[in-house]
Amino acid sequence: MKTIGLIGGMSWESSAEYYRLINQGMKARLGGHFNARSIMATVCFEEIKALQHAQQWDELGRCMQQAALQLEAGGADFVLLCTNTMHRVAPEIESVLKVPFVHIVDPTAQALRHAGIRRVGLLGTRFTMEQEFYRARMRDLHGIEVLVPDQADRELVHQVIYDELCHGIVRDAARADYQRIVASLQAQGAGGVVLGCTEIALLIGQDDVALPVFDSTALHAQAAVTLALQGDKRD
């Protein structure tokens, strides 16, 4: 079994979901008392959040590089970044690693293509919804068109993530707002919705909306389990 390296802490609530999903997935595949071999480098989200909102992406890239190299030095066979937004600096991370980097967009896009969906709604932080790094990879590598909410709703989605979900606050009113926004994306022609922030699954899931839901956290975790077991005859 390969060792999974996880860059976590953005936020710790979603990093805990990664740990749970990966270990549940490993036990489902192997049974018994099997769990995943993994190591996590946890960054301080308060520092990361400040740099994000100051648009200090070069410094953020250096922070993520340091965490990735820490994991590689600790024996990780491949690395996951446990957040969608910080994939803005994925090229910087990949540039310093000798081991593979598993990009969160790729397993999400593969699930969309398997479901026959070529136009999808995206919920995430303002950075993920508005910047090109996420939508361009979906479009250019996977042929999937990405729709995002209007500006006011992007601000609302962003605010709920940072001010509520990252603190473990889950409100019915916020869920209703997200449901309304998903319905508006469906009206624009979206065939599914990507939960493109690792905290959003704390608020809404498939039972809450009519569109097929693609949880990037769960799909990323599943990809990690599959890669960790490649070549393992027990699987």
C-alpha cells in the first residue's frame, strides 16, 4: 500500500472529512482493520486566508510547496491538496515534487464524463468560481463547460464558506440559499453541480437538491484510495 500525503488545515473541518473518507474507503476495499497509510501536513488557515484575500498567490505557492516537500520527505508516495481554492497554485506544487500530485479537478471531471454531463454548475469560494484555474482545467483538459452563480450569489456562497462552514456552523437558512442557487444553475442548463469547496458537503448533499451532486472532496478521496492500492493484490 502506498502512503498518501495530505496538505491539510484549509479548513481542519474539511481535512477531517478527507481523513474519514480515505480510511472508510480503504476499509470498504480491503475489509478487516485496514486503514490507509497516510501523513498530513497541516497549515495555519488564518495565515492562508489572509494571504488569499490579499491576493498574495506567490507567497501562497511557496507555503504549499513547503508543505508538499515536507510530505515527500516524510515518505509520501503521492500528494493531495485538501482544498479546491489552493489548486490555484497546483503548478507551483508540482514543480518541486518528485512524486505525483493528484489534482482535485481530474477525478471530479472523470465522474462528470462518466455520467454524461458536459455542462455543470460550480459552487466554491469566490476565487474558485471567478478565477480561471478551475474552469480552464475542466474545459481544456476534460471538455466540460462550467457555469457559476451571478456576482451577488457568488459573494453569498463565499461568505457562508468562510464565515460559517469553516467554523463548523451549519444553518438551515444557508442551506436554503444554496438550494436556490443550485436551482438557478439548473435553469441555466447545468446537468449537475460540483461542490467545489471541501466544506460545502457539510451543508448540502444529494438529498437537498434536484441536480446530480458531485462532491469534489469525496471524489478526490476515492482517487487517493485507488492510487494507494495500485498494484496491491489484496484489492
